[in-house]
Amino acid sequence: MSRVRLFDLARPSRQHLLGYILLAPAVLLVGLIIVYPLIISIDLSLQAVKLPRMGAPRAPFTTANYQKLFASSEFWMACWVTLKLVVVVTAGSLITGVSTALLVNNRFRGRTLARLAMALPWAVPEVIAVVIFAWIFDSSFGLMSWLLVTLGLSDGMIAWVSTPGAAFWAVAITMIWKGFPFVSIMTLAGLQSIPTDFYNAAKVDGANVFQRFRWITLPLLMPVLGVTLVLVILWVFRDFSIIKVLTEGGPLKSTQTLSIMTYDQAFGFFNFGYASAVGVVTLVICVVASLLMLGRQTRAMY
């Protein structure tokens, strides 16, 4: 009987039922991993709890966490730092990644080795990368300060991680170094899909390198760059380990992003309800930014 029913599901008129059955385990897994914790976080953000305990009676609903959040100067400072970091890191990663992809897309001796070197920062674990950059930005014998002094751009060694402005740029440079290979790989994949006939026809018409990039390469790369831009922005929003290991959000909260604030409130002060409110607001900002960018990209394509 079970075989008969299985063959019935394989009929063309019932294949959609078979598809739903095959997708059900994956949907349930996604629900358990993503949807259920999200519901718990939203519910916890509406409770005035410090440290939730299993089996404890549920606290009543309240919006005190959100009222406290939007009235907090620390929250708006974290939003401003996150916004600055998103703009700087996204722009730096995009410019560096696209430039590198255009370079390694050309035919030259050692191109394979150059492509491997381009992808190396993305393969290095974030904690290891941050430890390396912590030595580079060391205020006593760091490579970055020595280089600036040698070039005459600085009068002395710079206290990178203990000065608010310098600490922000130390974090931004580290994140750009870690993130630009992803942009390069995505851009290189997009460049490989552009037919060479377009460039040959443009050369026959007398178009130079910049004109070919402006009228052929850039328009055809826009779908890939749009998706890549969204992914990079979401990565900067949620990144935690680089900032935590390098500066821990300091000094004077100059590098405290929303993700660092969420961690500090949850595991530093055990304000889990307040930390959940910060996390929910961060999620809403990410969703709205993604929808706006994807909608703008869709309108630009059509």
C-alpha cells in the first residue's frame, strides 16, 4: 500500500505534493534554528528581566526596554558608529574588491597565484586576522606607525587602539582587509560571465578602456554588485569578533557598534531583556536596509 501511495505522489498532477513533503524537513530545521530563536528574542525584549531562568514564571509584557533604548544616548552613539563603519568599510571593500577583480581578470604570468593571494584574507579566520592587525597597530613597535613615520606622514608612533579616532580607523582597515576578497570573488565571477564579443565590438568602434568599463563592464556587473553590496552591509552590521578582539568597543565607546552593545548588555550586565531589544532593533534596521537596496536594484534593472 505504501508503494502505491508513493507512486501516486510521483504522478505529474501530484508532484507539487511530493515537493512539499521533501521540503518539509528543511523548513522545519530553518524554523527551529532561525524562526524560533527570533520569536524568543522578541518575546524576551518585551519583558523586564535581567537573567531568564528555566521554569520561572513569565514576566508581564512591557515596552520599558524599548523606551529606555530610544532614550539612551549610548544606543544612538552605537547607531552612529555602526553607520560610519558600514559606509567606510562598504566603500573601501567595494573599491578595493572591484579594482582587484579587474586586475586579476586580465591575462598575465602568475595570474593563478595572484588570484590565490587575493582570496587569502577571506580564508584567514577573523580572530587570527585581528591578532595580526593588533601587532600591526601596536603603539610601540607596530608596522603601521613605523610606515607613517618613515613616509613623513606622522611625527611619532600613533596610539591606534587607545585613541578614539585612530581606533575607529584601525577597525575599519582591518574589516576592509578581511572583507574585500569576497567582493573580488563575486566581481570576478561576474566578469567571467560577460561575453568578450562586447569588448571586441567596442574596440572596433574606438572605445577606450574607461569607456568600455563605463558602458559595458559596470552595467553588466550591477546585478552582482547589488547583491554583493547587501551581503557586505549585513556582514558589517553583524560582525562582532573583529571589534571585540581589537578594541572591545573602546576607547570611550568610539568603536561600539550595535552588535557589541548587544553582547555587553547581555553578558556584561546580564540585561537580557534590554539586549534582546537592541538585537530586535538591529534586525529591523538590517531588514529595512536590505529591502530598500534590493528594491532600488530591481527598479534600476527594469
